[in-house]
Amino acid sequence: MRLIARHDVVFVAGTAGEHELTWSQKAHEREGCRPRLHGPRNRNVRMGRALDGRPGIAAVLHAFAAVVAHFEALRTLYPGNADGHARAVVVASGVLQVDEYAFDAPATHDELSALTLRLAEPGFAPDDLPLRAAVVTVDGAPAHIALSLHHFSADTTAARIVAEHIARLAADPGAGLGSGWQPRQIASFEASPSGLRHAHRVDTHDRAMLRQSVMPELQVPAAHRGAVYNFVCLDSAAVALAVAGLAKQYRTSAAAVLQAAYACALAEHLGVGDCVFNTVMANRQTTFAREAVAHVAGRALVPVDTSLGSDRFPALCRAVDAALVRSSSVSLREPDRYARSLGEVSAELGRSAHNPYVVNIRPIAPRTLIRARADSAQQDIERVMESSRYGRFPKPVDPYSGKLCFDVWGMSETAGISLGTDATSFDATALEQILRSFERRLVGAAMGAHAARSGFLAGA
């Protein structure tokens, strides 16, 4: 991988101005997400994508210019107010730097991931656009794009939309860019009577959930200095294969199967009968939100009744799926209102009602799931489970300190999953044990389902 050129891509747009932050941005600002933050606490969304066909470098750079000009989130700066809070200022023109890296062979997934991480490392200065970009060429021809977007401006879905549009425009300069809402339109809706009515409805739901959603408190360090953030990763083809097959058989989402299995593993470790998770939701139910390049993801408290147990895993997955669907309508919170409710409910309970058990399952496109075949699922899972990789990566600090975060980063040929926390309640060994239990449960359920189908067919 060699950096061979730096291209200055000029963009000119027809809109500019200043607008309120969206609720999702305000919520992340409360949690320490700062648009100008450098170093290991900088939050970003990284995305790599293969280009379609063989577009020239000029076509790819033109696509970058068009996409940045169209989506205001990509040309928004965040200067601070006198009180230190960020403002959203959309600029009408500017220059995006796109690095060009030459590879001797097509980039692997790991190489592309390393490149996006390199783009993300420096952080974002006050005058930086919230997007860093690179083009990967092989034999002089563009083959991939790599992006790093600041989390203040884009969630994972938004990053995927940006990458898709750049790839589409590079292949077809006349392609459309959709009509999703800009961040200023989202903020305008949130301040409207309809938005405030929605906020009240969500707050009523949150108060009820906070009163009944007591989970064991995490013992977190009083200060970051000297603290260790234990981060354990699992790369498993067996999980990807099992989840695809079980979701198809149970007629549920893959996210429901993943969350149900994790809930069983965590409940067993904690010795509790059920779990409640602070689950990240995409908040993209409407047409305008579906194509929006913005940070609109929110969270909802999702209960999982693990007392159903492994014997009734299909029923548990269907119950989780239904809970996720219900919760999706109440995951767009007004953060100041939620903070007041959290404080009042905590006072009622005599302990913190905050739920630090975060589940973040990135949106899974159905086309990326492995379609497990009934006649070979057992054989394949038994074989590929031997290739599962576990890794421990302790860090001095992490953007999500103070929480126990279960993240599903991707589901394709393998499932990329991590479990991390700086809480002294869990060391690296405990985190790995939970992930191993999670993997065993999924593989066991998939193999049991295969055996049941085989027995049924044999009996027929």
C-alpha cells in the first residue's frame, strides 16, 4: 500500500447556513462525542466499498464532488459556542482532499479496514470537513473507496449511503442522489409540534421502562487515568452461518437472533432471569429518513426474557424480534427530556436507573447473509467453527467507557463481533467466556435445527 497522490476535490453547492443540532447529535454530545476531538476518544464511522466496473480516477473524483455538494452533513463544520457546545454550520463550497493509494493486488477486507483506520486516526480539526476519503487503485485503475466520517455527522447507515452513492456515480455520472432529509430538515421536524408530541410519547415510554429495567450496576473507574478498557473480538464464520440459517427458519431478523443469544449468555454470567439492553436503533422507518445522510440513530430500552431458556430459543428469538419492532418507534429521544426523566426515576428508585448495557448491531443487508443450505448446514458449521478467531485488545481509553458494549460490526462470510468495557465487573477472561458461550449457543441451536429437519425428512 503506497500513497501516490493527493487530489484536491472542489465542491460547490447551492445551500449554506446554520441550524440546530439534531436530537441524536445532542445525545452524543452529552456522552462525550465532540466533533473536534483528537486522539483515542475520537468517534468515527469507517466504510470501505468496492467500485463497480472500472471507472477512471476522474470519474471517481467527480463522484466525490457531487456527493459532498448534495449532502449537507458532509460539508458541515462544528465551531463551538461561548459555552463550548457545538454549532452546525453548513458551507456552500470548499475542498475535500482525497488520497490515492496504490495496491499491487486487489485489497483484502483487512487491508481496506486498516486503510479506513488510518484515515480516522488524526481526529477532526475545527475547520476540517467531517469526511476523510481515499481511492485504492490496482494497476492504475480505481478499485475501492475508503471513508472515515465523524460520528457527529453520520451513523453507519449514512456512511453506507455515502459509499453507495459515490460508487454509483463513478460508474454512472447521471445517477440520482435521492431525496432523503438533510440534518437541518430533521432538526426542524424535531422542533415542530409533531416532533414535540413524539418526544412526549417517547418520554412516557422511557419513564415506564426505566422503572422496570433495573440491571446490575457496573463498577466503573472513577477516572480514565490508569484504567484499562478490555476489548475482546470474535471473528466467526460459524456465527454468520448459524444466524443466517436460524433467522430464515424462525422468520425473524438476524438482529433478533444475535441479541437473543447474547442475552442468554450474559444472563447466565450475571445470574439474572432476564436482561434489558440499551439497544441502538437506526431510526429510519420513514422514506425521508431512510435515505438521509445524517446521524439519526437512537437507542431504546429493549427487554429480553431469558427465562424462556435455550429449550425455547425459537420463541425467544421471535419475542426479541417483536420487541425490536415495537421499540423502533420510541428510539428517537429528546436528550434533555430523557436526562430529566432519568434523574427523576433514579431518585425514585434510590439508585441510578441508567442502563450501561449497550447493544449495537449494525444494519445487516439481507443480501450479505450466507444462505445456509439445510442439507449441509451441520457439516459446514462443525467445520468452520474450528476457524473462529478470538482476540484481546486492551486499550488505555475508549470512546464508550463506562458501558458494556456488545457490537456486531458486520455479517457476511464471517461475523465480526466485539464485547468491551472498562468496568472492573468484567475482565478480559469474563468477556471472552461470554462471547464463547454466545457462539456455542448459536451453533448448538443451528445444529439442533438441522438435526430436527433431517429427522423429519427421514421420517417422511
